[in-house]
Amino acid sequence: MSHISIFIELTRLKKPIGFMLLFWPCIWGLSLSYNFSSNLNLYFFYSFLFFLGSVLMRSAGCIVNDIVDKDFDKNVERTKNRPLASESISVKLALIYAGLLCFLAFLVLINFNFKTILLAIASMPLAFSYPLMKRFTYWPQLFLGITFNYGIILGWTSINSDISLAIIVFYIGAIFWTLGYDTIYGFQDIVDDEVIGLKSTSIKFKHNPKLFLSVCYFLVIICFLVSGFILNLNKFYFMGLIFLSLHLFYFQILRLNRFNSDACLQIFKSNNTFGIIALITILAGKI
């Protein structure tokens, strides 16, 4: 039971917000590309596969992240008790777990078409090099956005062979979404990160966070708006963008206090609600 508990802690399975933020872009891309006048069985099957893949890859990513950051995690209050930082599990065993999770994720992946498989495999270097970015640049959140929202492309190509301008623009918008919410998440660790020399947009924009977040979230809505026009979605999609805007600018930016770690965490978690609203908006736009 202790090994199971350590595995759950290592993979953050008790914190579903992580894999849900990986899953939402996948289901957005799938929904934007799917012809809902056809049989829905494939849509639900692919949705399940994307969910399963998100859980597996997020879990593997957490392990790799903790292996790379274990010496840093020991000096950060929020992360010092993680299994690798506290040495309750060996790096060797953690690597075995990560390899097994990646293998299971590959078994999920091969259910898709060849193009989607190739694109997914090509994203692996992005997924596992993200933890290193905070050592070299103040923009690791941008790198995370590119990685975490790659599922939009995979969701689209699982149905369509061509990658359209609309999905690229939507993908760019989602990158700015991640850039915003992960900056908010990073406010929890500013003090410790500055002491140990790590970089982030949370540190870079700590003196004017609301201005930075406003720019990011404005670009999210603009990109989603442009994609909707290109895809010729109906009025319900554009009405849904109003609710997405309210969520971003009221529930996240106006309520932000970067000095309150608990509040920052709650705002970060609220992006699961954003994911749900965005999915409903897309589905409504295709009725």
C-alpha cells in the first residue's frame, strides 16, 4: 500500500487539474474537426482515448519533472515532500514507472491514424524538456503552453488530414491561455524560486501581473474569435466567447492577489471550468 501511495503522489493522480488541462485542448481540437451529423461513436471513443492518454502522459511528465528538479524541490516549501525530493523512492524506480506509463500511452496512441501518431511522437521532446526551461529563460510558461496545447493539433488531425489555418490560430490562443494560468500558478513559488535561481514569467512580471495577464487573455479571445470566423461557426459560439471572457477577466484577473498563494491556486484550478465552458462553446457553435 505504501508503494501505491508513493506512486499516486509521484504522478499527482490526486490532483486531476493537471491532466484535465492536458485533456481539454485535445477534446477542443477533436470537437472543432468532427462532423456531428455522422455517427457519434467515434467521437466518444476518441474522447476516451484522449482522456486516457492525457492521464498517462501527464503522470509520466510529472515523474520526469520531479527527477530533473529533485534537488530544487528540496528547497521549495511547496515541493520539498515530493517522493523524489524526500528520497522515499529511487530515481531508478521512478524511471521504470515513467517508461511503463509512456508504453501504455503508446498503446493508446496507435488507435489513431498514422499522421496523428507521427505528430504525437514528434512532440515528445517538447513534453520532456519543459522542466529544463526554467533554468535558462524567464518564459518556461510559454514553452509549457506550446507543449500542453499540442493536443489541439492531434484532436484535429485525428479526423482531418489537413491542418487548417483556423486550428493553428486556435492553438496559438490556447498557448496564451496556458501562459496566463501557469503564471498565476507560479506566483506560489516566487520567493523560493528567486532564492534558488529559477526563472519564470511569474518572476519577470511580478510588478505588473494584471497587465501581463490581460494581454495574454485578450489574445486568447481574439484568436478564438478569428478561428470561429474562419470555421464559420454559428452565433452560439460567439456568445460563448462572452462567458469565456468573463471567466478570464473577472474570475481570474480582477480577483488575483499574487501574494495569496491559496487564492492563486484556486484561480489556477478554475481553468478546469474554463475548459468546460470552451468545450460547450465549441459544441454549441457547431449545432
